[in-house]
Amino acid sequence: MHSEARASTGLKIGAIAGLLFLHLPILLIFLYAFTTEERTYQFPPPGLTTEWFAVAWHREDIWPPLYLSLKVAAVSTALAMILGTLIAAAMARSRFFGREQIALLIILPIALPGVITGMSLRSAFAVMDIPFSTFTIVLGHATFCIVIVYNNAVARFRRLSGAVFEASADLGANGFQTLRYVLLPNLGSALLAGGMLAFALSFDEVIVTTFTAGQQSTLPIWMLNELVRPRQRPVTNVVAIVVFATTFVPILLAYYLTRGGSETAGGGK
């Protein structure tokens, strides 16, 4: 009995230590968004203020990277939703030689280090003489966004019985009606969760973006550049809170949408 109590106490202490290790840096980001010291991360902060939120709002150099990040994330997610779903349907409903090997190739982009993906894409763009633009950033982000949507969709496809489609055909439904009334209602939450996860990962991606953006700056790249400049550092923390909220909310919604199943893709770069 005493040993079990000691083990339980040890587990609680270990769990608390692990949570602090994971989340204390995030709490510090929130704290230093309110500090009155603008050049150093002095602890404890000499004072607290909300003025940096107004300063960030009026900084004109923040808005273009924010708009670019939102645009890239939205387009990458839309592209991933289409291609990821089609690939998942082909892989889940078909049987052919080399299927498992192709499945491995599909998920490989998210397993590879981001620097490898970025270098390969940059080399490919150079060979094909494609100038760096929003288009090249979208292509880079789509490499892993497609995998996120694919993982969610293929898991849900595998849970669907083929008898459902046969019953739909027996009742006289055509292909479009089966898609609208049978397939989409069953896939809806998985696709929505995959899309939100893809959006969140695209919005805060740094490594692949560094290789594919050229002279453009997304919001995470802007933050990385600002960290090396001792000028209004709390503003960077304010922007970090925006990035945190923009990525945390879709991930939280995706979790609640798919917590009853096993289709949530948990991988990321």
C-alpha cells in the first residue's frame, strides 16, 4: 500500500515536471508580451503593461507577413483537402501491386527533416527556372499538408464498409448522390479536422518556407528576423501570442472533432 502511494506520488511529480517542461516556455512568451522592458528578457519583469499590443497593431511591417501567412495556409489547405482526399480514396478503396510502398512514399514528406524537403524543392525550382513567389511557398507547404489530410481521410475511409456504397447503388443513387448523401457525411469531420491541422501547421511553418520564399517573409519568418534585433522585443511576443492562438484553436477543434476515433493525424514538422 505504501509503495503504491509512493509510486503514485512519484508519477504525479513526474507528470507535473513534464508539463512544466513543455508549457513553461509558452507561459514565458505570454508574460514577456506584457513587460515594460523592451530590450532584454529580464526576470522577473520590472513592470507590466499592455502598450505593446497597441504598438504591434500599428506596426505596418507586421501586416504583410500576416496576410501572406494566412493566404499561404488557406491555399495550401484547400489544395491538400482536394489532393489528400483523392489519394486517400484511391489507397483505401483499391488493391494493387506496390500499394504499401506507395503509401510509404505518400507519408514520406512529413517524416523527412524539413531542411531536406526545403533543399530538394529549392533545387527543383532552380532546375525548372521557377521564380520564388507565393506559389513556391504554397507548393512547399502542400508537401506536408497533403499528408495531414491524407492520414485523416484514409483512416476514416478504412472504417467505412463497402456495403454502404453498394446499398446506395441498390437504392438507385448515382455517383454524385452517393458522394453527397453517403460519403461526405461520413468523411466530413475527418476532413475538417485534417484541414484545420494542415492550416495550423502551414501557418507556423519556418524551415521549408525559408528555402521556398525568396525575399518574401511569412509571419514566422518575420518573428525569427525580429528576435535578432534588440528593438521592441515584446512586440515579437505579442505576435507570438497571435500565432499561438491561430494554431492552437484549429488543433483543439480538430481534437474534439475526432476524439471518438483514431483518424487524427498527429505528425508535424
